[in-house]
Amino acid sequence: MKKSSIIASVAFALLVVLLTSLVTARLVRQLSGGRVSAAAKSSAAPADSDKDSKKVIRFASNPSPIPPFLVNDLDGQIVSTAGFHGKVMLLSFWATWCPPCREEIPELNELAARYPHTLQVIGISMDDGPADDVREFAQKVGIHYPVVMATKELADEYGGVPALPTSFIVSPDGGVVQKHMGLYPIEVYDGEIRALLKMPVDAKIETFEDTGQIFLKNVVRATELPDVDFKGLSPDQKQAALKRMNSENCTCGCGLTIAECRIDDSSCATSQKLAADIVSEVRAGKPQPHAAEAVHP
């Protein structure tokens, strides 16, 4: 009986310990759930920090001079690009009917306020309506930087501006170093502005050759085009093919050369086929169309 009592006591003690452990573990999970989530989130912070530390700011190594303009803003004040030499300029092509453009206005106001003496933001309205309507809109939403009305000539100088908003970043010495199409976070512009002002930035600064990324006219410098396969061509043949793509117009109705269309809209099947045909003809040694017409009038 004594031995049986000891065994029973030990078994009961073990059972109590087991039940206590299970209850304690459940309580710990319930009470510390928030802390576990926070810890998991905290453990992801280094990865996010690593990602942030790898941010890159890219500027054109061969910036084109800013296409100058001298116009009146909505209040009748003269706005001249020459008058802002020495400042960073942010030229925003926008329209009142464009939702992303309206969303961008507070960011541009904030940037103008952050750098009141070293940055000049200029809004360039692409609205077809009268300037009075744009002025009323600007007053209603509170635009705190000059706004001018675009003309076809001005828009053409900047490449036609096919999408809104489109912003051009100009260095203090007047070179257009970057272009952004669409809505971008304010941090992107802030980093570029700080870098151009020689202020500290938490990013790596790289350069690229503008071969149409900023101004389509610079596509003549490109040695490669999106989705155009130059394999099998000699250097001279490749140069000849690129020359044709820069001189022959795309037939999709865009009004651009084949090369410009490839840069402007890489999804265009028409320019892609035309470019492929040119590569095939050059590879086969076929004469250019105008040369063939000269031989066979």
C-alpha cells in the first residue's frame, strides 16, 4: 500500500505540473501576442533599412540646356527661366482635370516651402480652357508657386509631354538632369533637390547618358532601343540601321520617328515591326527605300 501511495502521489504531481505548464503557455501566448508582433516587425527593420540605404539618385551625365521661356503667369507677372539661374528648378506640366496632378499640388507646395531661396517650382498648365478658369482653380486649391499656361510651341520644346503630370528637374547651372512621368513620392524630389544643392543625402548618386529618357531628340545618341535585336549586324550595319530608325517615321500615327516611338512607347507593335524589318533589310544588304526609289523612279 505504501509503494502504491507513493506512485499515485508522483503521478498526481506530474499531472499537476503538466496542466500548469499548458495553462501558463496559453496565458503567455495571449498576453505577449502584441509583443511578438512588434518583435517580428522590428526584425524586419534592418531589411527595410538596408533597402533605404541602397536608394539611388540618377542624373543625366550629358544634360541638355533647359528650353527657355519668357511668359506671364496667371497673375500677369513675368516668369523667365533665365531669371532662376543658380536655383534648382522643378517644372511640372499638369492640368486641372488630371487627378494625379491635383494630388501632387500639396507636395509641390511643401517643396517650395522647404527650399524658398534655392528652389523654384513652376507649374505649366496644359489646360485647353481659358487662363481665368485655371486661375480660379489655383486660388481654390491654394497653389503657392507660379503657374503659366502652356503653348504648343512650349510643350513641343519639352518633347510634347505625352503624359501628365510630367516634371523636369533642372540643375542650378541650367541643365535638365531628370524627368519624371506620373505621380512620384515627395521624397524622390526632395532627394534630387538636396543632391543638386550639394546637401547631404542618404542615397547613392549615379549618372546616365540621356539617349531619349529625358528629351526624345536625344534618341539619336542611343546605341540600343527597347526590344530591338541588333544581333548579327556589324558595327557599321548597326549604325546604318539606327540612322534609318532615326530618320524614318513610325506609321502608328504618333508623328515620331521609329527610334523615338520605341523610346516613347516600347509597347508599340508598329514601331517594333518596322525596326525589325530595318534590321533584316540591313543584314541582308538591301538598299534603303529612298535609294531604291532613286534607282527605280
